[in-house]
Amino acid sequence: MTIEYLTKNNKSIAYSAKAGGAFTFIFLGGFMSDMMGSKATHLEIWAEKNHYGFLRFDYSGHGQSSGVFERCNISDWVQDAYEIITEKTKGPIILIGSSMGGWISFLIYQKLKYRVVGIITIAAAPDFTEDFFWLNFSDIQKSELLSSGKILLPSDYDEPYPITLTLIEDGRKNLILRTPLNVLCPLRMLQGTEDKSVEIQTAVKLLNHVDCENMHLKLVAKADHSFSSPKCLKILEQTIHDIMLEVETS
């Protein structure tokens, strides 16, 4: 797994790319996660073994990419994804978006729909800056955010989440649940029933909102937000296999 860098527009995006096959799978990670996570690395090994192209990368301010997390926002991360995909892949692509990456997958689809032949989401978190963060902030937190430009939220990981006013305001420019969302390619959504970060209701809301003729939502019993247990990884592999059959026979 060789890490390379795309240097463009005064930033350096870390990525790992494997060529091969008729499709390239693009893994889009979550908020404050990086491309060294178990799902991304597992899928790269799986893709290489099965002779498919695969691309994983770190958004600006994440992992091994340049940038300061607190100075970045959804638009920046969408642009990172767009640049790395257009620079480092060719031909049909299948997007695999985890958590925030699910939201970004739909935004990338709107930019590259002529190349996207399938979308898989894992605990997709569309519009989370507005519907999860801002909506659940207390009046005190909102006041602090508006006055200081940043608050710190506890997380299930080592470090708290620094949430900036810029992130919230930029998120409002990228919301996808407030306007029609038409998807012409097959769409498969995976959601764990024990996910404490993204509720099942979010997955159902997304299912009801998207206009897509070939769309399934699979609820996985006892799966958490990481969706990285051996059972979950097998389900993810099977979902990829199924969507490939859909694409190949369409």
C-alpha cells in the first residue's frame, strides 16, 4: 500500500490508487476519519485480489493530507474528492461513501453523474452539520459558536470534535435533503441497527427522499457505526458484488 500525493492548488492530498478492471471503486471516508481505516484498507486488498481499480484518499485536514482540519469544510472536501477522482481515475466509477462520505458521494454524483455507475453508502450522514450538529446544539452552544467561531464536542474517539461556524455555514450550501435528489444509477444503502452516530431514521429519510428506480436499504442487526466487523465487511463485499451485477446487466 504505497501512499502518494496529489499536489494542486497549494494543497497536498494523500491517496492510494490501484489500477485494474472495468470499474474503479472510490472510497469516501467519514468526518475526522482517514484512509487507513479498516473498511478502506480491507476494500483495497479485496479490489486488488479481484483485479478492480480502487482509490482511497484523505480529505484536506485529515490523515496524511495537508491542511488544518478546523479551516476546512464540506465544500473543500467535495473539491478534494472531485480533484483526486478526475486526476487519478478514468472510466466508470462506483462510489462507496461512509458516514460523511455518503453525503459527499451524492454531491460528487451531481458533478460526475456521467461516470458514476453505482453508489454504496454505509451509515450515510447527509446534511449532518445542520440536522445533527446545529439542530442539537443548546442555546449556550449556539451562542458560543456564533461569538467565538468554534466549539468542542466530545467524541467516541481520542480527540473531541472541533466544530466551527464556517463548517456549519458552508454545510448549508451543500444540503441535499431540502431539494430534489435524482439518482439514475443503482444505489445500495447499508445501516447498522446499533449505530449511535447515525440513526436508522436518517437512513429511512434518505431512502424516502432520493428519486431512484434501483435503490435498496439494508439494515444490519447489531452493527455499529464503524461497520467494520468481519460480518459487516462480508456484507459490504456482497453488496459490491450485487451492485456490479446490476451494472453489468443494465
